[in-house]
Amino acid sequence: MKRYDLRHLHENFYDRMIELIETDLKPAEVGIFLFEIGDFSPIQKSADLVKERGHELMNSLKFTEVDWTIVVKRKAD
């Protein structure tokens, strides 16, 4: 399991998140991604991207007033 803090990317974290899932996580490994939510649209968009790529969204929860955490399991390949 690896943890990634993408808050510094603000609303531009999607490409980096997918890149990390597909290059830094091993097949079937779990990653925890922390990002800023703003207007809540990044939550659904990140979940949709994970699903589109065939990975599994295991959890999604509010971390602080402005931060969100999702837990993703990379597809087994």
C-alpha cells in the first residue's frame, strides 16, 4: 500500500493520479490518494476515471474540510 498527496496539484490531479496507479502501483496493489475537493465535482470525476481504467475504488471519504481521500486497488492485469 502506498500513499500519495496530490493536494498541491489542486484540481489538476487526475492525470497524475492515473499515472501513479498505472506505473507506481503493482498489479492488485492499493494506493491512497489525497486531493482537494473544492466544489465536490472531483470526487465523482476521480471515481469515474478509476472505473474507466478498470481499477477498483475501494473507499472514498472526507479527510478534512477541504481534502478528500480515495483508496484505489490497481487492476490485477
